[in-house]
Amino acid sequence: MHRWLFFISLLAVSASCAGKQGKFVVGTRIPYSESNNAVLKACEEYRLAVERGDADALMLMAHKQYWEDSGTPSGSDDYGYEGLRNVLLTRLLKATDIRYSVRYMGLSQQCQGEPAAGCRAAVDILIDASYTVSNAYGKPARPDKRDQNQLVLEWDGRRWLFLSGM
């Protein structure tokens, strides 16, 4: 009898958990919708390209209107699409053994339902990253980076492209 009750309880808990799992995009606390899922898939493609050090793939993910203000009040470190290419070629390609973990904290979109051209999404992320670069003495250094960031994407009618945050 006790085994039977235990089995019934286990099934009830499993059913309850399975129902809740569908309310969020897998691995996040972001509410599930086809559109939210598509945005986070684009973000995951970005994350994996960073880990591979794949500058070409990252450039293909960037919108032609890409703009980065580097989160500083000074405009001296701002750059656009071509500046992104320069950053990727001069910084990213010098890094090896890249680990780039992202936790998706929030996602907001301007449009509801099916995305239309011009729809934008903002994804708040926590980054935990490390990589190997040569320091000023030519010795390998492995800095760790923990940061917050916001990725801003726009739907171009076919896919989500990054407007900032890369």
C-alpha cells in the first residue's frame, strides 16, 4: 500500500514539474513564447561563436546599424559596425581557451506575437568568462571577467541581428 501511495505521489510531483517547465524557456526564468525562444537561440549562437573565437560568424550576426557605446559616458570608445570588426580582429582573435557562460536574466520585446521587421528585443545577461591572452611580457595570462550586459537585437524579417552589446 505504501509503495502504491509513494508511486502516485511521485507521478503527481512529476506531472506538476512537467507543467511548470513549459512556462519558461528551457534553462532560464524567461517566460516561454516562440518569439522569446527564438531571441534566446540567437543569443546562444552568439555565445557559442564567442567561445569558438569565430569573428566571421559574429560579424554575420551583427546588424549593419550596430552601435556600441561601451557603457561609458565618454564617446571616445564608441564604435559602429566596422569598429566591431576591428575589435573582433584585434582582441578576440588574440584570445584562446575562451569560456563564455551567460545567464539570461530578463527579456523584453517591443512587439508581441510573431516578430515583424523592425521588432526589437533587449536581453539582460550576467556574464562569467575567462580566456588566455599574452601579457606585456609575452607570458600567458588568464583573466576572469564577471559582468552584466544587455544585448539588443532587431528582427530583419528573417532572423534576429545584434544592434548592440556584443
